[in-house]
Amino acid sequence: MVDEGFRIHSNVISSQVDIHHEYGGVVPELASRHHVLNIVTVVDSALKTAGVALPDLHGVAVTAGPGLVGALLVGLQFAKSLAFISGKPLLAVDHLMAHLEAPFLDREDAGPAFPHVCLLVSGGHTVIGVRRSPFDLEVLGATRDDAAGEAYDKVAKMLGLGYPGGRLIDDHASQGDRAAIRFPRALRGQSGWDFSFSGLKTAVKQHLANHGLPADSKGLADICASFQEAVVDVLMERVRQAVDHTGLRQVVVAGGVAANTRLRAVLEREATDARWQLFVAPPILCTDNAAMVAVVGQRRLEAGQLADLALNATSSWSGRIS
């Protein structure tokens, strides 16, 4: 729960990492089932932590997509019920736009001004664009195949690390040589704005087929560090390209991969050297959370953009964030 100033009053997270770990990735049916089991407890805990009751709320914000449709439907039906019984406005939230709001949370200042460059990098999406207003994002480019976070998860599975791949690879990479293996940087140096990570994933697979799984922790760390450096190089080129193209000096980076320690370090160095401002949320707010959804809900409430009870889930991304 957040207030008009985007201050967090509660942000209860019910993690399913342990549930999906043994499968090496999210199992949609299990995710939906555990949403059903936990949603009442999570909402009740959020209200109690914030010290409010349902009648005190100004509105009920809910993610309508994109995402796993089963899990989305659980949240949607519960949110509709809350809005109906309380008489509070229902507010539809785009999941990707919610990630872009995370750097606005719990700030002492006003946060980034509009317009600004933004990089959204998560398990399902990798997008570079210009956010011109709270509800207007011009998409410059997106991934043509795997998202960066998806590549992390798949490579982690190849290496036998488990799930979530991003965090595990990041941990191992910190002990490795980033130049040990020269993995490809797809589309780097080419015109255009898109990303591609499937070739990088295939290159890691071919490396393992030729050399086998690493025999020691140093070999594993080197593969992780080399893979991670290839991802970061590609992401950073698009950020630099967007800053140069637009002339904008503020950059927002959001999504689960924004918690990556190497990406954050390179972004901070680049921002200092090139004299632009970087806005990235604390790692806990980079991954999926309720507070970022509430920010979009607050913005929609202030703009009078209310949803009705016919609101339905959208599993896929339309190519536009609004």
C-alpha cells in the first residue's frame, strides 16, 4: 500500500521461489494454485501492516497483464470482489508500467522528471524507450526472442544452478573472470534498437557441449561472469544509444534484472562518467511487488482512469506500455 506521495505503508511479498526451484523455472499451474492459497493472507497482512481497514482505502489496484493468465485471474477476481464489497474504485495496472514506477517509491525527492530514458529488463521482457508522461511510453526497441532474465534462467538451468537463475549466476559471477570466454553480443554495433539473447544462450550451450560442465567452482564462476558480461554489454550499449539519440540526461532502469550487481555497477559508473542521472530502485523493489502496482493505481485514480468489473486478464504484451 502506498499513499499519494508514493510512500510505502506495506509491501507484503509471498515468495514462491522455493516452490519452483526444483523445476528450474516457474510452473504456471503451481503459481496459480499458490496464489489462491495465499492471497487472502497476503491482503490481510498488508492491511494490518499499514494499520488500515478496507474502508480506509482510496482504491483497489490490480495487475491485469501481461503475465501468467492463471495467476492474473486469481488477483483480478479477488480485487474485483474487494472493490465491489467496499465500493472503492477498481484500477487496472499494466505489469510493465508498474516496474517503471519502482524508482519513484519512498524517495526524499520527486524522482525522475518526464521525459526520461527507461530500460525495462526482466524475466519476460527487455525494452528500451522514452517515458514521456506517466501513461505514455515510446518503445524504441525490445527483444526479438528471449528476454535477458529468461536467458539467465535458462543458462542457470544448463549449469545445474537451479532457480532463480539471475541471482545465482550473479552470485557465482562475482568470483569469476569476465573475460575468460568471449560470448557473442547479438545486434551490438548494428543500427536499430532491438535486443536478442537467444544466440547468447545457444553459445553457452555449445560451449558446454564442447567442454562439458566446469570441473570446479572457478570454471563455473568464469562461465557465469563471461555470460553476464555479454548481457550487460548489450544492455549498456542500448542505454548509451538512447541517451545520445534523445539528449535526455535521466535514465530509469527497472525490472528484476535491475537487481543484478554487475549491471548496477556499470550503470553507476557510466552515469558518473557521462554525467547523467541514474534512477534504479533498491533490489527488493526491482522484482515483482505490490507497492509498484499501487503507484500506477494512484496515478490512475488521480487521472480518473477507473476500470469496471468487466476487466479481464491479458497474458501477452501488445508492444505498447500504457
